[in-house]
Amino acid sequence: MSVAKNILDIVHEHIRPEDETKVSSIILKVGELSGIVNESLEFCFSTLVHNTPLNKAKLIIQTIPISAVCNSCNQISQLEYGVFFCEKCHSSDIKLISGNELQIEQIELED
Ligand SMILES: [Zn+2]
């Protein structure tokens, strides 16, 4: 629930109060490692905006895959959740470059 609340706080910071009824969608980037369950986030969000000026806003969640760069061979690997080694040399000395995201990409207003 706190994640949905944080999203709303950010929307309130960026959108003037008189424009809130025009918000049609909020595009959110969520990394696979962030631990967010899309369905429960959507549910929390719709509960929070119910009967508010933002009740037409849809939450659109873009899932960002986990990827990492290998410190041994510089290969960039796309990783499955829980599997953390280089796909080329199988080193576990890798650095995460995406998958932890939790950010608002865009807030769309209807005309
Ligand atoms: Zn490697």
C-alpha cells in the first residue's frame, strides 16, 4: 500500500490540482527485483484513487528485466530472478545494471 501512496505523492507534486481530473494514465517502471506484485499494486492504487479527482487514472506497469554486467568478461546478461551469474563465463562477479527500478516514467493527461 505504501508504494501506491508514494506514487500518488509524486503525482500530486507534478500535477496541478486543477489538472488531476485529466490524468488518464501513469506509466510506471518496475524492475523484476523490486519485489512489487503488479496486481496488488494496481489494486492498492485503484483503492486509493477511488472517489478522488484521480479516479480515471490508470496505472500502466512496465516490467524491467534484470540485467547485469560481468566484471570478468564485460558481457551483459539478462538474468532470471534468483540466478546471478554471467551467461558467457558463468562468473558470479557481476554488477546489477537494471531490475531494481521503481519510478514513474510518464504521467499522461487527456486533452
Ligand atoms: Zn562473464
